[in-house]
Amino acid sequence: MKNLYIVAIIVLFAFSCEKLPNTDSNLNSGNPAYQVSFLENNKVADIKVKDAEGSAQDVEIKARIANPMDKDSYYLISIDDNTIKEYNKKNGVDYELLPTENYEMTYTYNGVSKTGTSFEIVVPKGQVVSAGKLSFKVKPMKDALGNDLPKSNNYAVAVRMAPVDNKVIQQADKETSIFLIRRSFKTKVAKINGRAFHMIYGQDTRSQSTGKSYAKDVKLEEWTMQYSIALTELRNNWGLMYENPRNSTQSKLWNTIQANGKFLMRYGASATLVFNTAKGESFNFKAAGSNPTADKWYHVTMTYKKVDGRPILNIYVNGELMFDSPSPIIVNDFPLVCFGNATTNGYIREIRFWSKALTQGQAAATQYFVKPDSDGLELYVPFDQQPWEEIDEMYEGSSMKKRVIKNASTNPNKKMPEKWYLHHNGSEFRYPTTSFDTEVEF
């Protein structure tokens, strides 16, 4: 019996050893059946580009395989417009392939350089990373006539990788990389110091008191508030962007930044909400002081949309999701779009209001530029100059001085009235102390 146990153990050991994979089988046999290839670059990346100069440095593209082989292996890497189209469809955005005259792709191997849009690259025997250098550089963002490419257009460069040997498996989630072009630009921004900025659509009905109404007020099932800011200093109750009704000065969703850098939303009598995603819980706003360089700005997008009959609030900062929750309250009335309060002290570049909820991809894509005729864009206020102009207009039988907002939106299908006014509350125009002496390069 003892001998039988020993034989059984030997047989089991031999059987288990036979089933163990050979970890270096690729190198020993050259058999690519177990081989996986993939792009080493991020799936999505940003490239900062100056219009007059292009990219500051080349963008290198690297291919990698999971295990070394005992022979050279080859892979095709090509510019791929379909990758951009797929990204657009998934994210609801409108990137387009950068024109070929605005970038140059080069592959250098063994001292020989080639330019083009498709290259067969090599991973040498015994190696796992592609040899040579495959890269592209963005040229100045000019067309053939020397004019700047439209700043409101979103451009990208995308590549796709495929093994030449069809026995090699291409990792599906690492076969493409898309590089989003982030164009640098200089612009004036507004420095604001205390007091709120109120804009009211259709008719300036003056004091927000009981009974005030307007026949063309619109109820919205979804919306987006969007703005770009830098904080001079952190203070409690640093007011952000919010709505107001015509008949009350109480906002349903009062948004603020606190002295500790945390976001705080107040609703109802005393209830509050804070950022609640993995990124949001640890996120703090920081002060820029008197030097609001591009890295100290926050591009904030708040969206509201019904999902399965329940309104959902999302907040993105610099394209990252910071808050995701059912809305604690119905918010569908926006006769007044407001920004700031007596505590607000800092810089602002743009305010936008949409009658649709932007996706996360759209929030990220529109941080710096937006097409003025974009669907759903109701109000678009750049702060590179005074955002209103004064006119004489009749109100309740008398001629009055009105200040009309310079709305840059050219969306032909607005759901809300075209004209917006700087709100007058019966005693003063609701507008902060503002200067336009600061220029920032983003």
C-alpha cells in the first residue's frame, strides 16, 4: 500500500508539472501564440500647443510586447481618423483630425529617418519595446494662407497599432492613442472684487419680490452652468454661479468655496452637500494670489439632467468628476443667472449657460473654447472686456436706461429669450467692482 501511495504522488507531480506554462516559451521557440502587443502611450492625452510655434517638443509613440521573442517582430502604427470619430461618438464631442500640413510624423531607425502617416516598426529579438524613435510634432496652427486655424475647432491626432503577424494578439484597450490638441492663448480676464453679477433674460423685472413674473419664462428639464475662475484668496462663503427666481432672492442651489478650500452647496433651510467622488473628496481649491497663472485656474461645469425620472447633479472641475448625486431639489427655473457675492474676490474669464446637460467629455473639451453656435448654448459671456452695453428702453410706460449683456452665443435654436440684461434690483445694477487689466496665457 505504501508503494501505491508513492507511485500516485509521483504520477500527480508529473501531471501537474506537465501543465505548468513555460514562462519563456516565446524566447525559446519564437512561437507568437502567447504574445500580446500594445501601445505604451496613454489612451487619451493632452498636448499643449502655441499657435505660432506648434508643440514645444516631439510626442514619442512606443509599442511594447508582453514577452521577448527569439526573432524580430513587426507592428504597423498609423494615423487613424476613425479613432477620433469613435471618441467623438462616445463622448458627444466634435474633435477633428489635425490637417496633415499641421503635423509631421517621423520614424528613425538605424540612422535612417522617414516621414509619413503609417510606419512598420520593429521590436528586436529578445526585447519588449520598439526600437528607434517614432514621434510626431505639431507645427504652427496656420492654414495654407497663413491664417490661424479656427480657435473654436477642437483638433486631435490619433494613432492605431496592429501586429503584422496575425498570430500576435493586439490588446484591445491599448491599440489606439488619441492626443487632444490644447491650444495656448493669451487673453484679458476680469478681476472682480465683491458684489454679485446678475443677468436676467427677456425682461428686467427689477426687484425680486412676490408676484413678479414674465410670460415667456422657460422651465428647463436639463441645464449646464459653466465658468472659469481663479481665487485671489480663500474665504468662507466665496460665491460661485447660481440661479435666482424673479420673485425671490433665494437660490435653490447656493454654491460656495470655503476658507479651507472645500466646495460647499447649500439648499433648503440648512442642508449642505460637498464633493463626493473619489477625486472630489480630497480636492481643495487653492488661491492664486495676485498672479493668476494658467495652472491656478479652475474650469467648473455643473450639469442637471433627469435619469430614469430623477434629476442628477454632476460637477466637474478641470474635466474631472467631483460630484455625482441625485439632486436634492428640483431646479428648472433660470430667469436670473448669477455669479458671486460680497465675499467673491478673484478673476473670471467666461460664464456660459446651456439648456442641455453636457457630458464629461464635453465639459473637458469646452474648458477653454466653445463654438458660439453650439447646440444648447443660451448665454456666453467672455470677460475680456465690459460685458454689457447701455441702451434706452421702455419699461412700464417710461424710458429707462438698460444694460444689455453682450451675449456671444449665436446658437440659432435657443430655448430661452435672446436678450439678457444686467439686472437692476430697483436701486442699483447688480455688478461687481471690475477691472480688465490682467492678461493670462493659458
